[in-house]
Amino acid sequence: MLMTTFVNCTLFDGTNDQNTPNAWFTVDKTGRLTARGTGTPADAENVVDLGGQYVMPGFLNVHTHVTADPQSFNGNYGQTEAEAAVFATQNLQTLLKSGVTFLRQCGTKYDVDVALKRIQADGKLPHTPHFLTSGRAFTMTGGHGDGPHSGNLVDSPDEMRKAIRQAFKFGIDSVKVIATGGVMTPNDFMEDPQLSTAEMHVAVEEAHHKRRVVAAHAEGNPGIQNALDAGVDSIEHGFYVTPEEAKQMAAQNTYLTPTLIAEWVIPEYGKGKLPDWEVKKAADALDDTYVNLTKAFHLGVKFTCGTDAGTPFNGFDLTPKEFGLLTRLGMTPAQAYQCSSLNSAQLLGVADDYGTLEVGKFADFQVLKNDPLADTANVVQADKQVYLGGHREF
């Protein structure tokens, strides 16, 4: 069949805050939408009746770690490269089943994501979403992410320049730099600055030469400010962002990926299972996070959807739950979803092809029993249908 027309659905296309009832849309053999409308389509070649259910775009998750194990509590650093690849493949499939149709890696052991993307391009990685690779994150010696097979260690601007160039030669699509300490590292704290502004600026310069984006792990200050001054494209986590930094972010179009669920699950499920210092770090920051990020949202910062999937208790099926947490910042359900459909696609540079269900874009979508605009809980559906390019994957 050259064309498939999906009929009898309520469509939320991700561009605004409205549903289109009694909708239909047509997908061609390349997987792109060619037409949309309401009522009964004319001259439909191959028809799929969606039974009055709700259709919305697949999610874009811009912060994942597919080689990490959320049940190991320590990043599972003992994996071999082969084990990491198999585990990552399973996690990619879980992400797609949950409704994530496009994602960005933000730090991967052994650079295994680069190899997996080559395999996917050959059609040998079934039921997996589109994704941008990052390889191993760039961090300082002894910094957050300095673990076996998981970090590119750089300790000067010159070392950063060479490491970035080598990583692009190997095949990464995007860059992850470490601006501050983190929750999971025992010997540093969120307010500890790590890579310098000069080091991160080199990463940005080299990445932007290739039209690629740079994400900065930055939880506290002065690291957030350092990353902003270096010109990174997104601040990841940003728990202690100040109003002044938020204004700078809005002015220079820097995106914020809050990864709220990663912070929420640790105090929720970690007591007695994780080290006390780790639970305390996350719990102490959570209340402040809601206050700080609410201010940032109202100051015009563009938020993206990212979950930090793979951190403790933060499974690869939890992306749908992030949207309920985003509404705690003052967003409507539609605004929460647009962190994915609009902002995430724009950040990753793929908005011409992915993110919303507009004519000309790829038909990556999910089919739900209940209205996603009525309640974000309705996207947390285990048995949803998930499509890539108009082809059903789950």
C-alpha cells in the first residue's frame, strides 16, 4: 500500500491547546503526513479505523542514559561492552513502548550508542525510536561521571578541543559536558563547579562548527552560570537556577531540561535502599526545584522534556509521568506536552521533521483511550498503540 489513512480519532497535533474531533490523516510510503482533515476522507486507499480514540505526537525525551540500570543504584559500572549494548537495546525498546519516538542520549558507556545507531540505520535494531547519540560525557578528572568506560576526561581547553574532535570523528551527534557535581557522585555536591567556562566554551565552539548541540549537566551555582556564559544550548537539571540566570537563558534562547522525575523518585523510593547522602541530596533539592523552576517558567525560559532515564528508580517507561510533574510548575497539560512536541524538537534541530503531527512531518504518534488534554495521567497508559512513520511498533 502506498498510502494509509487513519480515521475516526480525536487529534491533538502538539502545536496548540486544542483537540480536533472526528479527525483523519494520511501517511505516505515514506512515513510522512500528506493530508489531514475531519469527517470522511475522499479516495482513501488503505484505511485504519482508530475507534474514536485519541491521537497525539510521540514524545521526544532529550535526556536519557540507555546503558544505565535504574535498579543497580550505582550506574552498573561492571557491565562489559557487549552487555551494555544488549541492555541498551532493551531500554530503547521500552522507551518506544512508553510513547517516546525520538530521544537524545546524554552520556553513554563505551560510546555504545554510536554503534547501535549504525546498526539501526541498517535496519537491524527493530522497535527502537529515532535518537541522537552523545557517546561518553565530557568531564574533569574526578568529576561527576568519572567512572569506568563512562567519561571523556578533560582538564584544559586544549584537551577538550582534541577530545571533542575525536568524538565527532567517531560519530557522536551531540555533546554532553559536566558543569557541576551531581546527586549520584559521593564526593561532590550540586554547588561544586567542575568544568570551567573556558573548557565548556571550546566544546560549544567545536560543536557549533558542525551545527551540533551541547547539553550541560548543571544543577547548582556557580556551574549553571559558567555553562550559560560558555554558550551551551541546554541546561540539564538546573535545580538552583536563579531569576537572573533565567532571564539570561530566555535572552540567549538556552533551553532547560528539568528532569523532575529523576529527582522525585529518589526520596520517594530510595530510603533504606540508597546511601543516606544520596537520598538527602535529592530530597533537600526537590522543594527548592519547584520554586526555582516555576520562576524560570514564568520568566520565559523554554523547557524541554527529559527524564534522565537510567538513574536510580528512574525506569525507561516513566517519560509519560514527567508531564504531571511539569504541571506543578504552572503549565497546562498542553504546555507540558509542548515541552516535547515543540521545544525538544527545536533544541535538537529536528523540528522540520519530528515533534508535531503537521503535514510534511513524520507520522510518529501514539493512540490513547482517554483525552491527554483533560489530564496528564491519561498519557500513562501501558497498552497504548505506538507508531513510527505510520507503522505500528507496539
